[in-house]
Amino acid sequence: MDKIRTTMGSLLTLLVVFFSACMIWAVSTMLKLAPTSQAQTLANFSQRETWLLAGVFIVGWGLFALLVTYLPDKKGIWLLLIGLILLLGIGLRLYWIYKVPSQRFSDFKTLYRDSVYFSQGDRSFNDDNYLLSYPYQNGFIMYQSLLIRIFGPSPLALKLVNVFMASLTMLALFGIVHRLFNKRVAALVMLAFATFLPNIFMITVLTNQYASLAFNLIGLYLFIAKNHKWSWLLCSGFFLALGNTLRPVGALILLAVGLGYLCFLLRKRTFWRGLIGMVCIMIGYFGMISAVNGYIRHTGLSEYPMGNRNATWKFVTGLNSQSKGRYVGPLAGVLDEYPIGPKRDAVGKKLIKQELKDKQKVKRLFIDKYQLMWGDYDESIDWSLTPNVRISDQHRRFLAQAMWGQWVALILSMTIGALALFWAKLRRKLPYHNKIFIFELLFVGYVLIHFAIEIQTRYRFFITPEITTFAMLGIWFLIQLIFKRDSEALSGIKEDQTFMKQAPIYDPRAWRKFY
């Protein structure tokens, strides 16, 4: 059984290697097309400068990796370092809020308006066709209305809460990587995420992604680091449910966690502990979801529980070869003329079947979608730099190039990191019970689902912690390889002679060493 799991883990990592290598191809292809783009952001775009900026980012991360490699293993020094990285991340986001007064538009404008109404006791908006089609947005309306009741209707207060949520995300990500590998890699990952430009740019947009990502990572941290107590696993399910309430990606995370527990359900000596752990997470998760749905009905916010009543739209749009799976006004509204319910779903399924008939067209569509989703520049800068923001075309182009250069650097580093992980697993230097497979499952699952559903580059927001982790493993590996250094100990525990800390060996007698 151990050999089977080791083999499956290696194959999963190989998928990460394959998809990340394909992303290099996608990025290089889209960079060549950038100068021909009609987008204002890409006017006078320089492909050479973008690759140069990518090199600058890689060198910068490498220098920081070298710094933490030789940093003394003293608690005070490490607390200071983590504090400085956190302050850097907060400072960059506060500066962007100060300089960029983004206007609200599209879904974010609608959700903010409805949140203000709900905070005032006005529920007249609940017959809006948008909310009738997508009741899952009611969770975010409840969240924003609670903040509005506490801090008032000022968008600035909501942006500052987003900064707080981004800070929690950084700390949770540090904690996860600390547990998976060591604090030196964790500090490197935290720095890369704190300075990730799309995460900074979107801070002025009243999006549900910050709070959702923070709660999801807290839930994953509790699952990874605190799984020796049932109470913490209940809390893990609770936080994963909170994240899903704000943005419906909880099913993918639950699937990854469930597959992780499945390995232990297949072994007789770990069956009951695996089963109890999985049940605890499910109780916490579905208990919270049921409570939120009950509150929605009790307050009259909606007669429908959180869910998607227009479920085929994402697939109709995502499989539309004419729009290449993107949201394009006239094409995206093809289902709007039909009433919500069985009739609209039937029409949606019919359109999906029509698109899937031509296999060659589907193959071309998947290639185009992969290029656009994982190779194109991130549109978060366009969501943030709205027409009212005064900025020169030159500065706008530089920010876009810096953002794209950073993405290129991440993809290149991630490919190296994934290869290093694969090599470590083949040589049995990274045991099968290291929970990095959670990040691998999330990454592979997120890539695969976007072959079928609508794509926007800002949707990469959810998976950037995983991509950043793989990328910084690549940087760490290169630095250790170049300088021939062994990885340092974590909390005084001697590590295996490899670039990553070996996870604790499974001990069936101890909850703390559950994996």
C-alpha cells in the first residue's frame, strides 16, 4: 500500500511538472502576441523588458533565499523577519489604496449596493435576476453588510478589512509551508506572496476573494498542522465553510482533503482515525453551511439556499469556441432570454453538446483557453486602474510589464520546484505522508476545471498560494544546489540531507504524527 501511495504521489507531482511546463509555453506564446494587442494597458509593450523583469524577480528571490539560508536560528531574529515581511505586504497594499481610488463596477458594484441595502434592513433587492440566478452571492452580501454595520458604508473601511484578510493569508501560508518543509522556505514563500502584484492591485476592488482565500488557508493550516485533535478538525471544516460561503470553491478543497484521508482509510491500522478525522471536517463544514442557509431564510434575504441556479452558464461560456471560453457580452448572455429553471438548463445542455460535437474544435479551444488563462497578463490591473484613476500610459504599461514579468518568473521557478519535488519523491527523500499533495491536488484540479468553465485571468487569485509555494521551492532548490548547502533544522530537529525538511515519520500511537 505504501508503494502504491508513493507511486500515486509521484504521478501527481509529475502532473504539476507537466502543467507548469505547459504554462511556460503559454506565457511565451502570449508575450509574442502582446505587441499586437489593442488593449490600452499593453500599448508599446516590450517583450524583452518583460523577460528582463522576470530575471530581476528571480535574482531577488534568490538573494533572499541566500539570506535566510545563513540567517541564525534564533527566535527573536525570525520573529523580526516575519514581522518585517508582514509590514512590507501591508504597506504595499495601503500605499496602493492611498494612490488608487478605484471605482466600483460590474458585479462588485451590484454586491456593494445590495450589501448597503441589507445592512439597512432593506431586502427589496432579493428579486434581482442576478441574485436569483446566483444565490451563493448572498453569503458575501451578508459578510459585507456585517462590516458595513460595524464600520459604516465607507468603501475605504472594506478595503482596509481586505488588507487585514491579506495579512491573515500571508501568516496562514507561512504556517502551512513551515509545517510542510521548514521556516526558511516558508519565509521565502511569504515574501513572494506579500509582493505578488495582482494581489496588491485587487486590494482596491471590493472583491470576495481576499476573505475567502484567508478562511480557506486557515482551514487548510488547521488540517495540516492541528489534525491530532478532533476539535481543530471541526474548526478546519468551519473555516473552509466560511471560505466557501464567500466564494464557492469549497468543493475542490474538500475533494483534495477527502482524497488525502482516503489513503488512510485504505489502511487497517489508520482506518478509524482517518474516518473520524474526515467526519469531523465534514461536520464542521456542512454544519456551518446549514447555519448560513438557515440564517438567509430566517432574515428573508433569499428563499433559496446558497447555490447556483444557473449552473450551465459557466460551461456554456467556457466551452464557447467563438469567445475562447471568455466572458464576452452578447455571447455570455445567450441563456438570459430563458427563465431560470429546467428550461434554461435544458437549453444550456443542448448548447454544450453542440460545442462538443467537433473534436478538433474542442481541442483547439482547450489550447486557446490554456494560453489565455495561464499565459496572458493578469487583468487585475484593469479592474483596479479604472478610468477615474489618473495614471500615465507609460506607468500603466510598466506596471503591466512588471506584473507579467513576475508571473513569468513564478512559472519558470514553479517548473523547477515541481521537478525538484518529483526527484525528491523518486529518491524517497520526501515521504508519502508529507501533505504537499494537498497543494498539488488543488493546483491540478483548478487547472483541469478551467478547461470546461469560463475563464478570466483574475481567477488565478485563488491558486496563487500554491503556485508561489512551488515556485519558491524551485528557488530554494537552486540556491542550495549552487552553494551546496544542506537545509537547516526546524526548531532544533535534525533534517534529512536534502533541500527540504523531511516530514515526521508516521507513528500510529501518536495523534500528533497522524501523517
